[in-house]
Amino acid sequence: MKKNITLSLILFITSVIMAQGDLLINPIRVVFEGQKQNADLNLTNIGKDTAVYVISFLSYKMLQDGSFVQLEKPDTSNYADKFLRLFPRKVILSPNESQTIRLQLRKPSGLKEGEYRSHIYFRAEKEKTPLGMKDLRIDSTKMAVSITPIFGISIPVIVRNGTVSNALSLSDISLENVNDTISKLKVCINRGGNKSAYGNMRIEYHSTKGKNSDVGFANGIGVYPEIPKRDFALFIKNTESMKLDGGKLIIRYMAPNEDGNIELCRSEFILKK
């Protein structure tokens, strides 16, 4: 007897262009604001086999640790899929083939001011073997387990209506040694207002001798309106050639390059010798 087990892997993308399960998507985040009503997503199959992807909307809630929970019955007042049209809903891509997915926004009149968000989910379908092509020679005395990974990629689509803003700050900073060359920096990103935050974290070490060095970087860090703060941690260098001994760390939360790479907020952490 042969038993098939399908695994569904949902990934939240944090790079400018990202590939997973042989699917490359660009861009990996869509924001509708101002007069913008249309957006295109480019999908490319970078694998060696023909791939089938089914495209749908899902609703997720972010938790304080940065993880997501899928909502089966979300409060529809905060989600954007009811304003969006997406086509096609299914694509078949040969190796190295690309296809454009079109998004259209249709905001209703009288829409309440604020930010709305849904996630586009790209789910890889298992390739089906044509009828008559299956091997029927099965040893019924043995049991085999076949595990087929089904990859899913989820990217956010944000709709902003009216005046939206946020106030950002960093707090609860701590540093702990992981080993002789790596330390772990923990920081809390605080967000107020009705607008999400999205940016990159850059860590600089300023030594007591006046030397400045980049020691850590992480991109694509979001804080969505359903949470007032997000806990974040990243590993930073702590080697003999650049020992974090005295001086201070400058922690900067920066807008991504496409949004001007401006500083959104910053904080300092004094290091003990």
C-alpha cells in the first residue's frame, strides 16, 4: 500500500525579489495609495519542470514576535481582498517561462480612512499524471510513504485610504553573547497610528577609539497595524578583529531603497567594557 502525504509550506517574503519552490516573484510587496489603481506581478519559473500555481487571497494576523496566524473568519473591515481583482487565478509555467499577474483596485465610495491588507497566496499544485500512465505494478505486501512538498508563497497587498501615519521608536534593547564571534541583539519596534511600518535594520558599532563599523543588517521588517510593537532579534559580528568592547551600538530602522532609504527611527545602546 502506498500512502501519499502532502506538506504545505507557507513563506512570507522579505526580499526585493524572491524565489521559493522554483517560483520567482517581483515585486514581493504591493502598496496602493494615492491614485494608484493597478499593479503587475511578474512570475517566473526558474525550475527544470513545468509548474502549476493556483493564486488566491488569504488573511493573516501578525503577532508580536513577527509570526503570522491565518484567520479562517477574519474581521472583513480590515482586509483588502474585497476591493481587489486578481487575474489570472491559475498559471502554468514551462521552465524559464514568465507571466504577468494583474491586480486592480476598486475602492468603494465612503470607504473609512485607514489601511487595509490581504495576502496573495501562490500555491504550487502537484503535477497530475495523465490517465493510463500510472505504473500499476504494486507489491501489496509492502507499504511505502511518499512525501510531496507543496510550496506556498505569500506576499502582502496593502490599500491605504485617506490620511495615514505612524510614529516609530526602538526600545528594550539587549545584547547577549552566542559564542566567541557572534552576539544576539534584541530590540522592540514600537508603532503608533493607523499605518504599518516596513524597513531595514542597520547596526553600527562606534568604538571608543572613534572607529565606526557595520556589524549587522536585516531587511524587510514589517510591523502591521494590528500590533503596537514587534520584538525582533538579529545576530551581529563580535570577532577579535572587531570586538564589541566598550563604545556603543547605533540601531537604525530605515525605509527600503524604493522608499528613499530614510531613517524611520533610531536608538543607541551603550556597551560595557
